[in-house]
Amino acid sequence: MSPLLSTRPAMADIGRVGCLDLRYRPEGSRTILATSRCSTPWHLFPPAYLDDSGCAFTSLVNPSGGFVAGDHLSIHAVLEEGAHVVMSTPSANRVYRSLGEEARQLVTLSVAPGAVIEWFPEVTIPFAGSRFAQIMAVTLAKGATALIWDSLASGRVAREERWAFTSLRNEIHITTASGGRLLERYEVRPEQESAGLGLLSAYDYVASFFVVSDAIDPERWPAVRNRVSAVLDSLGRDLLGGVTEPPVPGLAVKLVTRSAEVLGRVRELVWEATRRELLGLERPALRQY
């Protein structure tokens, strides 16, 4: 086989099969990015430090503008003992129309003892006719803490693309040191739902928020739960949501709303409430572009 032919599969993957590998460790009063590797379409910016906590704020940048059919992207992050990292995205995650192949993303986060991961990407917007699958696996060592936010739009609402995507699969696994496991899994295929989408069809945005940590005194969780519940109640009829206690130390929040503004507001408020209660820190003012 000629060298040109032998490189065709690898060339075809350029920009479609991208991997972002990150490892963080404490150094002095800060968490630093110890090692990193990325391949297109991922682009890596050095962590920013937006407050005095030493937390490494990492922006996950995909300059391609979103997911297209056949994309296989992955993010792998390791937090060494005592590290503190916030991961976010500068804009919404767009998933474009597909004629057959689905776009996929795999996220794995490994969090060592005493480390804290805060995962707060912007909303995922599946365009009409799009196909998307995401799996997120978070592994927590003893004494580790995770704050995980995940949100979904029904589509490009301003263009009246409500629940017009072809398929969407999403899984979030959070595993603790004791073997406890929190799992959220759903698959939505609007065109194949003979009974319709039920209550969901009346809303345009869906979100989940999970807080998991065995480092927190169990007696503190009721206070955190009450604070988060008060946030949800404060938004009145603009939002429908609730807080439950999962089978691991922590809280699980589920909510729906018809407004992008309310989604952004509740994201800020529940993050602020849990960050203050558990970490003694204010919510960061992330830089959006």
C-alpha cells in the first residue's frame, strides 16, 4: 500500500476525532496544569485564576463551533490530591444536523482525595435533525468533591425548532470511593415517541445538577438541600424543579424551564448556594466570549 493510501484514515479523522488530556496538581497556593495534550478540534488555553482560592479555571474551547456528524471527541482530566478545578465552556455546545452518523463525546474525570471538580459547561443545543450521544464518568476518591451541571435545550427555540432533533443519548455516572454510584441515563427520540414527550414537551430547557462528596458532615446536607430548594422556589412559575437525596452522599437537582434567562439564573444561584455552603467560596464570574 502506498504511503498516501495508508494515511487516509488518519487524515479523515483530523478535526473529527479530538482528545483533550489534562492533569492538575497543587503547587504552592494554586492548582496548576501539570501536563496537557490536545488534538484538533480542541484548543487549550492555560488555566485562569479569577479569585484568591487558587482554583484553576479551565475553558474548554472547540473552535469548530460545535459537533457535526461523525465527531468523536473526548475529555480526560485527572485531579491529583488537593487540586481544585472549574471546567466550563465559553459558549453553548451546538450539535448540527446529521443525515446518519451521530456525534459523540466522552468525558472522564478522576478526582483524588481532597480534590474538587466543578463542571459547569454552557447549555447543549441539538439542532433539528441532529444526533448526539454523551457519556460522562466521574470517579471520586475518598474525600473528593464534585459539582456537576448538565443542561439541554429543546433546539433553536428562536427558529421554532422545538424537540426536532433526531436522537439524543446522555449518561452521567458518578462513583464514590465506597462503591456508591449515582447514574442518570436518558434517551430522547422525538419522532419515535408515539405517546409524545409528556410534560417535557411544554418546556424548552432541562437541567441536572449533582453535588457529591463524602468529605461533608452528613448533618450539613439538610441545610444545603434547604438552600437549594429555596433557590428553586424563588423563581416561581418560571421553573419546575426539585431536590432529592441520591444513593451517595450529596444532592440531585432536576429542573425544567421555558426560558433561557431563567436557566442561566438558576445555574448561577444553585452554584452560588452550594459553593458557599460546601467550599466557603463565592461563585466565580466566568469570562464568556
